[in-house]
Amino acid sequence: MASTPAPPQAPPKPTWDPRSPQLPFPWLRPTIRIRLTLLYGGMFLIAGIMLLSIIYLLAAQALHEGSGQAFTVTGSDYDVSSPTCPQLDAATSQAQFSAFLKQCDAVQRQHALDDLLSRSLLALLGLAIIAFAFGYAMAGRVLSPLGRITRTARAVAGSDLSRRIELDGPDDELKELADTFDDMLERLQRAFTAQQRFVGNASHELRTPLAINRTLLEVHLSDPGAPVELQQLGKTLLATNERSEQLVEGLLLLARSDNQIVERKPVDLAEVAEQAVDQVHGEAAAKGVVIRGEQKSAVVQGNGVLLERIALNLVQNAVRYNVPEDGWVEVTTDVRHGQAVLVVSNTGPVVPAYEIDNLFEPFRRLRTERTGSDKGVGLGLSIVRSVARAHGGHIVAEPREGGGLVMRVTFPV
């Protein structure tokens, strides 16, 4: 008899998160503005140094040529004194006097050059600071359209496809980029709107025949004289019809939750989690799964029905995809680092880290298609992610050591 292969072990969790790299000094990030500032300031500094060197050489040459006049001292009765050249008083001969005078002239010339150099360096330093500040300001002004493009792109990443850049100014490369981005957003919005409209209309159109089918089946099942085979067939068809209704409701909710929530009200995640636990308590007891955890108050602005759907889907999945014996589900809510957090962790099969992203795709589950399972219609986590994004939040799934998952949903407070 062939032995059953051991379940795969979950790989160790990384000690760093590549999606949110943190720099020790964020202001040292090599942005385009900083690089342009260094470029402008560096070019000015190089040009200033070159200009200062040329002025220094020309001044040195002029001083050297201007101090080379010949002179002659005649007579024996003379008295020369100078506060800048005191050694002239000690001259006892014409040759010695001439030597002292040339020496003092050289010292004064070098002192003048040193003074010129020091003053020029101070002036260059001041102008360099002004040049860097001016370059930084000009770079910010030139790159301000890119800032608008970036802010719009971030808003669009939050599912707000109605935002547009609408950049004014000269018809340059940046305006061309902004207009192209606006055209792309317009096409994307039309495509998403058409898709959501199609899903919504299809869901509404399918609701009526499914409701009629359910009513007819329930009427036939209520007939006590119906044959046993017909009763069994009716129950099977009723279960299939119920699953189809769940699929339609899920598609409708998914299409609606892809948009931003317009009307927001204060909702406590603790109450939402408690209601979800109450609804799943019977199913958990039937499967022998213990639900535990502390729900602390965490108030967010949003739609209570959709937020309840998030908690309900996560708790249902945690109960249904659990271990056969001694399973548990932990549901906690809290406010951490200025964000409301809902965490649902559970025991269960080992989930490889590379399979996490697939769990959020519609109609898929771990290693298999979801459509063939009686545990759900395969839209639970897709709806959770969509509703979380519509509320400005996000969901992160992590494998537990020993099996199971930790689902963490965060919302801005």
C-alpha cells in the first residue's frame, strides 16, 4: 500500500518586507529634485571655482608687473620709516635698503593676494548656497507637474478612476505626458464602468429566475405525497439553486464594492466581528472548531453591511478550511499605530507562501479550482479584498507556523 506523502512545509517568513522599504534618512532619498539641485549647484560651483582661479592668476600677474619699477636712492642724508615695513629703519646702506624694500613689497603683494583669495572664497561660498537654494526652488517648480501626476496616480491606485490631472501650462513634454495619462484613465474608467454595469445587470437578471426556481422547488418538496426519488432530486436541485444564488449575490457585491464608498458612517469593527462570530458559531460547533479572541473597540468610517461581509467571509473561511480535530479560530480587533485592525487567524492545512496571492483570485483556492467545492462559491476573499480597498484599507495574508493562515485587515481611522 502506497504511503501518503507528507504535506509540504510552509517556507520561513522573510525578516524584511520588500514592498515597503524604509530608508534610515528619508530626506536623503535620491529624488529627481535633489539630483537636479546638485546638478545646478555643482555646475555653478565648478564655474565659480574656474572664474576665481582666473581672477586670482590675473591679479597675481598684475601685482607682479606693477611692482617691478626700478628706483634709485641718492644722497647720504635720508630717513625712511614705514609701519608695514619696520625693517627699513635698520637699513645702513643703499643695497640693504633696496633689498628690504623689495622684500616688503613681496610680502605686501602676497598679503593682498591672500586677502583677495579669502574674500573671493567667502563670496563664492555665499553664492553657492544661494545657487543651491535657487536650484532647489527652480527644480521644484519645474517638477511640480510630475508631483500632480504622482498624486493622481496614487489616487487612481486607490480605485478612484474619476481623478484627472488636467495640467495647465505650456505645451511641453510634461503636459503631453499628463494628457496621455488622462486619456488612459478615461479609457480605463469606461472599461471598468462597462464591466461593473455588465456584472450588475447580469446579476439582477439572474436573481428573478433563480428565485422562481427556488419557490417551485420548495413547493414540490412540501408535497408529502411526492416520491422519495423526486424528494431527493428536489433537494439536490434546491442546493444547486442556492449555490447559484450565492454566486450571483457574490458577483453583485463584488461589482458594487469595487467602487469607493461615498456614504460613510462610524462603524465599530468589534461589533462587526462579534456579529460575524455569532452567525458562524453554529457551523463552528458542528465542526468542533473553537472560536476565541478579544474584540476591542476600533471605529472606522465606512459601510456597516460591507464591513460585516468582510468579517463574515474571513471567519467562515477560517472555520471551513480548518483541521478535522482540535481546530480553533482567533478573531481580534484593535487600533494599532493609528489604524483599525481586524485579525482572523486559524489552524488548518499548511499554505505555501507562494500560493497566498492565488487565494484572492475569484473562483480559485489552494491548488484547486473553487467552483467544484461545496464550501463556497470562491468569491469570499475576492470580496474581502475589494471591500477593503473601497474603504481605503488593505488585507495581508500570512502562513501560520504549523498550518493555517493569519488574515490581517487594516483600515484608516
